[in-house]
Amino acid sequence: MVLKNFIVFEGIDGAGTSTQIKKIVESDPQKFVATAEPTGLPTGKFLRRMLSGEFHVDEKTNAYLFAADRCEHIFGKGGVKELCESGKVVVSDRYFFSSLAYQSVSCGLELPMLLNSPFPLPEYLFFFEINPEISLGRVNARNGQKEIYENLDAQKKIAALYEKVISMYESAPAKREEMKIIRIDATKSIPEISRIIKEELEK
């Protein structure tokens, strides 16, 4: 099932998804709503503490926690489904595709696939492709606190899994008809990427 008016941006850390979502919302604040995973809900705040390295959980537990936060994100009161059905266009920085990539590094693809199977597909999926060395350079330039996945070894593995996951959805005819996947060269300039996204959405 595809959720109309739902757009998702995916990519490894430092790919530039947050910058582009901000620009989309600024172009028409009455129409577009920005959101992200992990969310700003209590479930998401717990996850962000874990991602900061404050405490450790097993990767299988991690997969369950992300799915729980996602359930609130999509189906909770005032969540994505409700907003989309009201006529808003919701643009999310990450969705279940990130779980299929990030959590699969340690616990395999089967569990994340199972846990995320009940969630609807977005109408549009923009996948930001970038070399992990380049994206991690951007992350390092921020001078902020790093998250547990923000190291080169992890980012290389995640990038490979992202490619596997996106290709899997691209090659499934039924999924391809429901959800439009657009690959973005994330090394292009910010204005150029914004133009590509705008042209795709205007279609």
C-alpha cells in the first residue's frame, strides 16, 4: 500500500537530506510538513540517546525500538497518515528503508523486513547516493557529537546495504508501480539537487 502525499528522503549520514527537506518546506510552508526518524516523540528521544552512545542495546532490540517509534510516527495522533489524509504533503528524513540498511549490518535483513512489513510505502522515495568518505567528511566538519554509526567502517557497510535495499524495491514490479524511486547524486550542489527534486515533484 502506498500513502499518498508522503515523500521520503534516504541516504547515509552526511548525504544532505536534511538540507533539502528544509528547502522544500521553506518553498511552501502551508503545503509541506517536515518530519524525521527517529522522531521527536518520547520513543524517538530514547532512540537518540542510544544513538549518541549513552547506553547500548542489542541490535535486535534496536530494530524493535525503531519499528515502535515508526508506528507512532505513522499511525499515532497527528502522525504522518493523519497529516497526509488531511491534504498536507509530509516529507520525512528517513523511514523504514534506513532500518533495513542500518539494523541489517548487525542483525541481518530478515528481522527488519518483518518488523517493517506493516508500514505503507511513500509515494516518492528520493535516495541520495554518495561515497561514504565524502559524506563522513561532511559529518566531521559539523564539529558536533558523533553518533554510533558515524564512522567509516559502519558507513561503508550501510551504504552497501542501502544499495541492496533500494535495488530490491526497484526490481519489484508491484512496488515500482506504487512508489516512485528517484536516485540523487548527492555530490551535486545544493541548488542543483533542489532543482532536480522540484522538477520531479512538479511532474
